[in-house]
Amino acid sequence: MLKLRQGQAAIALVCVVLGFMLAVQFRTAQDIRSSIPFQRIEDLSQRLSQTEKERDVLLKQVYELRQTAGDESATKESENIKMGAGVMAIRGTGLSITIDDSKRLSKPGENPNLYLIHDEDMLKVINELWAAGAEAISINGQRLIATSEVRCAGPTLSVNNTRYSPPYEILVIGEPQTLENSLKMRGGVVETLQFWGIQVSLKKQDAVDVPAYKGAFRFEYAKPVKDGGK
Amino acid sequence: MVLPLVGLIIGISVGVFFPLTIPVEYAKFMSVALLASLDSVFGGLRAGAEEKFDNTVFITGFFTNALMAAGLVYIGEGLGIDLYYVALLAFGLRIFQNLAIIRRYFLRK
């Protein structure tokens, strides 16, 4: 052991101060490392949730206003247009389809993407349904309208700019038997999906409720043509 | 050698239980001051081992070094010169030199 012949007391005194500084500095450095990004994340997530709440309230208002406006001038013509545009909730016979990711484990060396649902799979199903005379489709409560997108967004699916994760529930209004056959035909969509273990279940229903499109229509570039569209 | 260690432990425990944090802007100066103090302590240990220890020199050196280092870094910040790194380098070099000398004494007994 090192023999200190002189200045034991002074060094000890100074060491007290040094230890104090060390501890304080250590804590400060830790605070700097942890607090700033965390505060920022918290701040941002709080703002995000607040904005989302505001958006939901506004969407509800839009929806309600549209409903009341619809009651006043409910002619057959405008009703048809509204049903077609998807701004009206509708009910009818149809199918409810549930699609979920494969429960099978991918074998080593195999692409695990094959066992997941992709936008293409969903688009194939939807396309088949439209072709079979579907009158209205919704995915997880999002009504498909003319501008609806169905797109992979990371591991989730973005529909009408809202993201959903599996399982996806598709509600279709149309002739149930035709719809079912269109999906289940040999070499059809369902068969292909089931080959990869993706779980597809079809249920014929007497009353399917397809909700209305809840978003807003915004046309930034499109302008109506006044002179009869010549 | 026991007394300084006891002092260090007392200081650390006081610092841990003392609810004091340094504002982020001043953390830089504090770190330089801390390095200067570390340097002084190692210098003191070395002097003690060499039997050239002087109480006044040591105590004044400890405080003035720390304060001067922080002050210089502050002035450097005002002038747009990053004296922070200079101080780090200078003190760091000296700490390692002192450590090496202390180690030799330690081995020689």
C-alpha cells in the first residue's frame, strides 16, 4: 500500500469536495442523457394524441352535419349518389371476411414475408369482390370510396390514411353466394392465400352494416367543368 | 491512504443524497472543474508519495485550478475558442502522468 507520509488530512478534505463534485456531475450527466430526449418524446406524443382527439371530434362533426344535411333533401337521386360515393352508411345482404396472418412458422431460409398479408393480397380480394358485383366494401370500418388506398404501411395496412394491423375484417354488400363463389373458386384468391397459411374465413350474412366514409373530401387540383363536360 | 478514501466515500455519499443538479448550460464548466480537481488530487498524492507535500500549495492549487479551468473555458466560450478541449487534454495528460508516477512509487514501496 502506498504510504502517504504527509498531507493525509488535506488530501482527505479535498477528496470530500471531489467526491461531492463527482456525484453531482455524475447525476447531471445522467439527467442530460435521459431527460432531454424523453421530455421531447413525451411532449411530441402528448401533442399527437391531442391532435388526434381534435381530429376525431371534427370528423364526428363532419359526419353528423352530413347526416342532418342528408335528411333534409332525401330524394332518391341524391341518396343514390351518396350511397355510391360512400358517405352514407348502408345495410344489406353480403359477406363478412376475416383475414389474418399465417400462424405457420416460416422455415429457415424461407422468406417470412410470404406468410404475411400484403396490400396486394387485400387488393386482389377487393378486386375480386368488385368484379362479383359488390356494392359497398369496408375494411376494418373504413368505407372504400373512389380515392381509398389500400397500401402496406410497415407491418400495418393503411386504408383511407388510417392504419390497421391484422386481422382485417372486410364487410361487403352484394349477393352473398356470388361473392363467396368469386373468392372460393379453384385457383382463386382464397386458395392462393391459404396455400401460405393465411387464415381467411368467409361468413354469409343477411344483414351487413357498411359504415359511411368519415373523412373529408378535399380537391386541391380538380375543378368542376361548368359547360356540361364537353 | 485510508483517510483520503474515507473522505472520497463521504463526499460521494453526501453528493448522492444532496439534491443538487447543475443546469445543463453549466455542466461543461463543472466537468472541466472536476477534471482539474482530479488532477490536483492525483498531484497531491504524488507529492505525498515523494514527500514533497505542501499543505498550502495543495489546497490553494485544488481550488484555484478548478476555478481557473472553469473560468478559462467560460472566457473561451465568449471568445469563440473551444478551450474546453484544451483543458481536457492538458488535465487528462497530467492525470495520466501523475498516475504513472504514483504507480511506480506503489510498486517500489
